[in-house]
Amino acid sequence: MPTPATLPESLLFTHEAMHTTFSLRLCGMDEKAAAGVARECYERLDLLENRLSRFAEGGDVMRINHLAAGDTLHVSEDCHQCLLLALDAYSLTDGLFDITLGARIQHQKARADGPPPPLTGRLIIHPDIAAITCVEPGRQIDLGGIGKGFALDQLKLLLLDWEVPGALLAAGASSLLAFGPDEWPVDLADDAASLRIGLRDESLSASGTVIQGCHIVHPAGPDAMPPQAPTRVWVTATTAALAEIWSTTFMLINLDEIPAFIDGNSGITSVHAACGGEVRKLFPV
């Protein structure tokens, strides 16, 4: 992120939630009004953390992950909507984006010995009611990036209800959402190169192997990771959830396969990748 001196005029607020720091840069408001809106955002984030984090004791995802065969659990509308987004993403990405790899992600993060845990179990996400049925236990949901993206999208809706004229929202350093008339300068930086772009009325997500490589898991196992995958991918999209979905997916395929996935997915507005010591723009060309 560029220095504050290069950013549009705004008031900055931060809040810890979902194992990261959320920042809110609010434009066109006096300090008192902005502080009140920020408090509303904090409350919304804390609620979303309980509903979407797999580590929240008694939260929706933790309860899903402990279902026995035949059990049905009614969940919050927030959790249900996020799960439906993830289910759509699974279909759009030919199964590459899979939120049920929690056990494998934990195995990889812990750098545990031996092969990754087998993928067993089956869950049903009911489309018309906010409920999940466990057909067979074994799948462990980890909403991870899509949960943070969903949270940013929900904050945007809240800010629009409060008639906030513009803002830049961030979940950590890798998930951004901008709305309003201002263009926000953002640096796409890798170890060897960087590129500055402008973000306006869209979201950006970054995925890579340099900082958090251990969180990227291929559904088919470690041997399925492509040999020519980029070290870092940045995707801008119409929503933060979409940006998260596609930045993760594009880390799991070869560079030359990316255009085929972009075709027909109109929510993607740009794709950049770090490879060969440079940051390359892959879409649009």
C-alpha cells in the first residue's frame, strides 16, 4: 500500500477480527460521524467472525465441522450465504476452489509428517433454507479468504446504508475493497518487482507462496500443484468474495490456463501475476 500522503483524504480506523486487522479509510465524513460508523462496522465484523470462523467456539462453522452422520444444523443467514457463494465457486472453478479442505490445510500449516489426510465425508448445503446436513462426517470447512472477502462486501453494504460517500476497506494486506469516486493507488509487490495500479469501485485479492504458501492446498494433493504456477497472483473483481475465489484458484493452475477460466466470468476485472522476476498483466490484454 502506498504511503498515506499519496492516498485520498480519509479517516483511518482499525479493528482486529477473523485473525487479521481490518482497516477502514472513510471519506467525506467528519470525525465524530466516521467514528460512529466505524463502531457499527466493528460490531458487524465481530458477529461475522463468530458465524464464519472455524475457530469461533460455538460458532456456525465449528458446529458444522462437528456434525454426525444424519444431523442437520440450522445456521445464520450470513454463514448460509457465504457457503452458497463457495458452492458456486466450486462449480465455476472445476472443483479447484474447495472450502472443505480444512484438515489438509491444518496438516500443511503444521508441516506434519506423512501424507495429507484423506478427503472423506459429504455435506449438503440446502439452497432454500439456512441449513446444512451431514451425510457422512469427515469434511472440515475453512472459509478462510472467502470469509474475509464476504466480510468486506458486507461492510460495504453497511457503509452504503449509512450513505458514506466512499471508502477503502482492507482485511489484512491482501484483501481490499474500494468504492466511491476516488481512485486508490495500490502496489502489487513481489520480492523482485512491483507495479502500481489504481483501484476504484472494485475489490482486489492477492494470493501467493512467498508469505503464506502453506495455506494454498490443491484438492488433488501436493503432487498436483502445477510446475509453472506463479509465485503471486492479484485479481480485481466486482466483489471482494469473487476476488478471493479467483486469486486462490489461479495459484493452482499454470499461467497459460488462466485465460480459459477468465472467459465467461465477467466478475473478474483484471489479473496480474508475479513470474520471471516481473509483475505481468494477464487480463485484460
